[in-house]
Amino acid sequence: MPYKTAQTAQLAAHHLEPESSEYAINSPAQVDVIAGTLPCPLCTGTLRLVEHAATTVGSVRLRVARLVCTACRAPRAVWFRLGESALH
Ligand SMILES: [Zn+2]
């Protein structure tokens, strides 16, 4: 059980990603643009956008882009926060 707990916590932390990788955007179209410029944090390879999805946390509208490195295949999630101008 201690092993499972530790593993679960590690997975959860990995999935949530630190908030430092959150970008403010004004349009959902910017997700693709910004995601295309990000290097792999592990090997600086090219990241490929797998999908992005809209989500809401409280009253904040977020989009999460799921990326995978084309070189080392490391997954990465990048969060985007839509600015107010995108809400109208
Ligand atoms: Zn990589």
C-alpha cells in the first residue's frame, strides 16, 4: 500500500503539472501557435500537439494542450488561460 500511494501521488503530480507552464492567451487559436514553439523540457526536441481541450476551473476558463515529444516521446501538458477579451 505505501508503494501504491507513492506511485499514485507521483502520477497525480505529473498530470497536474506546475502552474508555471500556464500561458495567458486571448484566443484559442494561440494554443496551437504557442505549443508549436515549445521545446521538449527533457531533450529540447520538437513537441507535437496531440490534442487540446477546454476546461473550466471555478470561473476560470482554461485550455490544456497535450503534447508529446517527437524525439523521446515524453508527454507534456501545457495550460492556457483565456483572457477576458476571448469571453465576449
Ligand atoms: Zn524529448
